Amino acid sequence: MKYALWALLALLAFVGYSAMSNYNGFISSEETVDLQWANVETQYQRRFDLIPNLVATVKGVADFEKSTLTAVTEARASAFNAMQAVGDGTGSIADFQQSNMVLGRAMNGMLGYSERYPELKANQNFSDLQAQLEGTENRITVARKDFNGAVKTHNGNVRRFPGAMWAGLFGFDVRDYFEAVSGSEAAPSVDFGA
């Protein structure tokens, strides 16, 4: 009887320790995912902040079709709203990626005009903004890679035994990765109508 009581107490202590350890691990990995998402948002915000300056510079130097500049402005707003929706849990990364693909195409259309307008290509402010945008795109790539690494760790914790058992009990789920969206494999085409 005494042996059975000790065995039961040891089993309960082990289960309690396992539950506590797994719960704390899920909290840590979720916090890491959230931190990495915040880093992704920071880099995208940098991009979103550069775009109005780029549009203003282009507008001041070249006589662009308003539809090109409007497309960039609207795509920026859409991507920004999609990013905020992911951050507050009401949107999906796939929708955010899709809106950024639209923004990228609109930006490529606008940036492609520098070949048609030599005065734009020669403008130092435009060149500086292009260089900053290129650097920002590299930072975004690194931030997304780090985010996916954090998601991989978290998802592994949630899906492996005994974590899977505790994750279901405590309400922890796998998180979505950044993945290429349908259509992103095709290079955007730029038509100057020339």
C-alpha cells in the first residue's frame, strides 16, 4: 500500500512537471513567434514609410500616368491593412502575402519608368530611395526567414509527443509560415507602351 501511494505521488509529480514544462515551453515559443512577427512588421513598416517618399519624388520629376501612382498608393494601403490584420489575429499571412505581391507589381511598374525618364534616373533622391527600398527588401527577407524559423520551433513543440497532448489541452495551435503565394513565381512584366 505504501509503495503504491509513493508510486502514485511520483506519477502525479511527473505529470504535473510535464504539464508545467510543456506549458511554459509553449508560452516561450509563442512569444518568440510573436517577437519575430513584430520584426517582420517593423521591416514592412519601413517599406511602407519609404513608398510615399518615392511616389512624391517620382511625381515631382516625371509626368506619370495618375493610374500608376494611384495603383501604388492603393496597394500600399491594402498591404498595410493586411499586415495589421495579421498582427491583431483577424487576418492571414496568405492574405498579407497576396497584398504584398500586388504592391510589388505596382512598385515594379512605377520603378520601371526610370528607364523611360532619364531625369528620374538621374535624380539623387530617387536613387537614394531606390537603394533604401532595396536594402529594406533584404531586411524583409531576413525577418521572414527568422519568423519561419521561430514558427518551425513552435510547431515542432506543439506537434511532438508529449507536447501534442498538452498543446490540445492548453489550447495551443500550430502557426502559419510565410510561404510563396500563387502567382509569385512569375516575374512581373512591365509595359511602357512604347
